[in-house]
Amino acid sequence: MSYWVRTQDKKNLVQLERILLNGKKVKGYSQMHPLGITLGSYGSEDRAAGVVDAMQGKIGSAAGLHIFFEMPREM
């Protein structure tokens, strides 16, 4: 299964191996991005954690070989 994420700024579509909550930012890591890429930035750590929860829900409900997730904009 592969996990693809479109960054909040809509400039990148990246395949990831690991997702990390880093304060108000959500970062993704892979062989192509070993130092990480910021997927999205939010107004609070709780909001960022909520986005990671949504990502986890998408992974848990996936039925196919590829999962796509688009990072939400900050409200």
C-alpha cells in the first residue's frame, strides 16, 4: 500500500513512509525526503493533531493499493 499526500500549499504530491506531528506542523518523511517535508501548518497543535487523526482514519478505512490525502487549509 502506498500513501500519497498533497501538501497544504498544493505544490507537492508526495509518497510517504512516515508522518509526524511537530508542534503546529505536520511533516512527512520518505526516502525522497529523509529530512522531512512540511505537509501543512496550522494555528494550534490541537488543530494539527486533528489533521493527523483524519489521516489515520483515511489509512484505517482504505481498501485499495493507494491512499490519497489532501492536506486541509487552515481555517
